[in-house]
Amino acid sequence: MSTMRLLYADKDGNCYDHPTVRAVGRTGDRFLEMSRGDLIELPPGASLVMVPGGNPVGITSGGCFSLVDREPGSEGPAYAVGALLPQGYTRTLVPAFRRRGADSPLPLLGYSAVAWRRGKVYVAAAKTDNPGRWNPEHYNTPDLPGLVEEFIAEMPGSRVVGQLARCALEYGCFTAQNIFYRRWEGGLPVSRNCNAGCLGCISLQPAECCPSPQKRIDFSPSVEEVSNLGIKHLEAGRANIISFGQGCEGEPTTSSDIIVKALARIRKKTPGGTININTNAGITRAVEELAGSGLDSMRVSLISAREEVYNLYHRPRGYSLLDVRASIRAAVDLGVYTSLNLLVFPGLTDREEEIEALISFIGETGVNMVQLRNLNIDPDYLLANVSPAEGDIIGIKGLIDSLKAIPGVETGNFSRPVYHG
């Protein structure tokens, strides 16, 4: 009765626990049987989803891995099931499945391994932050369309507001919705260009790859559009944040001239609230200029502190990991609260070499915080393009423990307000 049983779905999306096969998870290219210690009960806000075209892999009573491609007692196909985690939780294993004859990668989702035990669904994850303001219950409320309409009437003709309205209503983007709720962290997209070609980019992908869940902005906003919206959001609440570098745009530092001028106007009008940028930090000159112009916090996306892995995933154009390191050091020296947006993938991020390089990188740059971000990408597509290190897999929980042991460095999942005085 205490066995972690395989959870699978039929073609209609109905979930079942398998009567004879136990649950298996995946780390890197390895399958392993999951125990109770690997799992937590499915948290509020999580959702179960089918893995398109994926047949689940489990383990039999004889200890052999087994591909389950048919429902027990039926000719219908069996599909692998994964969980999509809410903010505040970090995935520790991905689902075990095989996709035979797949002609395209999976959608850009962060599938987590699941199991069934004693009438409950369990997921391979660890709670790493307080979901609080990012709890899904605070979003997509019935009054949202009316709030969007009201906001657009207050700022007629703003192309940025128009873009955010689409992101809020069509894509369900929480940072976009916060602009219309007039609270917390609100996205402020500025850039249609990027100087990297990340494999898991959520705003632009080549046609032969997985479709992006969001459309990138196709215009460059004016300084007035950016500053007027920034002022409006920051004046609405002391804990409010405006964030450049959202999923619907490219790399914001490629539009640093717009942002620098907008920051001057914003800070002339209001000293309150937090101005944040999410960036790859590849353009050190731009980071230095922004850091000296009123920027409060910076979050830098990073899959690895090892150059070979960094380059294979981020595919930088015109910059290197050394430039990223220099940018972070400059921002920290100028008093900007700086975080790593660590893209976490089981079996890659939690290798011995990766953890050692990451700890060294944090020490050299003076990073204030590490934000753990579940990497939304097809596992097979990622590993076909990025070769993990050869050292032992410590496990995501071991990675988290290693980060928490670094003196003066905070760990979590999302940005905080930076208060002045």
C-alpha cells in the first residue's frame, strides 16, 4: 500500500494509477525508481498535464524498467503524466517517458515527475520559497478584463499598455496582470532585439523548434511610454516593482538608451518602489550605465557557470560568460541588489562540477541571491544540444543545500522589493 505507483493518462486525459507498475523519475538521461523521500504531496496551484506523445516508463516488481504504451486491459495508448508547479517550488526530477517517432520537441513547459500513493498525487519537488503573491488564486480573476479596459482608458495610445493587455488576457502572464491590478511586480517590456539565442527562449524560437508561448514585441517604445507607465505603477504602492526583461521581449540592455532616459524621468517623479531588470548581462557598458541611473535590482539568467555549458544553451552573440561576470561585479559594486536566475534542470545543474563552478562564480561576483527557476524545455531536446558534465549527480536537493550554505546569499524563487532608507 505504501508503494509509489505509476500515474498515467488515457487519450481523453483521464488519470489512473497502474496496478502493477511503480513510479519512475528521470534525472539527465537516467531513470530511477522514486521513493517517498523524493516526493511531496501535489501543492495547491499545481496542475497535472499529459506529456504529448510520451509513453510512461515505470518499474516492475522484478526491478526492470518497463515502457507502458498501452492502458492495462485496453488497446488504448497510455500517456505519461507530469505536474506543472506553482511559484515557490523547485522540480527535483522530470517524468520518465519515451516519445517514439516524435517530429518536434515538447512545448516549453516544466514537467515534473509524479506518482500515486494512498489516494493522493505526489510530485518530485521541494518547496523553496513562500508562494505568497505568486499564488495563482490572485490572478485571472473575473474582474481582470474590466481592470484592463479601465487602465487602457487612462493611458490611451500607449503601445506598451496594449502589449501588456494582450499578455495579461491571452497569455495569462502574472507580471503583466499585476500592472492592471496596480500591485507587486509588473512587467515593462522595451526590447524587440536579443543578443542571445537561448534554447528555451519563451518569446522567439526557430520554426523547426517548439512553438514559443508568447509573441515578442515588434516595436521600440518611446521614453515617455516607458516612464509614464513606470511612474504610474511605482506610485501605486511602496512594495511595487517594475521589471524590464519580460517573456514577451528580447534582451532589455539592447535598449538601454531608452531605459536610462526613462529611469531619469521616473526617479525625478518618484523615489519609491523598486526598478528591476531581468537580463543576460552580456553588455557590461549598458549594465554599468543602468546601475548608475537609478536601477535597484538586477536578475541575471544563467544555466551554468561553466563556459562550455553556458555557450551551448545561451548561444551568446557578441559577448561571453566573462562579460556576464564583469557585469554582475559592476552592478554589485554600484549597490544594485543582484540575483542569479538559475535555470535548473535535474541531471545537469546538480552535477559536482556545476555546483563547484557555481559556488566559485557567486563568490567572485558577490551575488546577493540565487533564484531557482525550473527550466521549461523538452528533456530530450536539451540533452541533444547540451552535454552535461561527467561528475556525480548530487541531486537538486543537494544543490539547494549547497547554495543555502553560502554565507550572506539568499535562495528563493522570485524577486523582492528593495526598500530605500
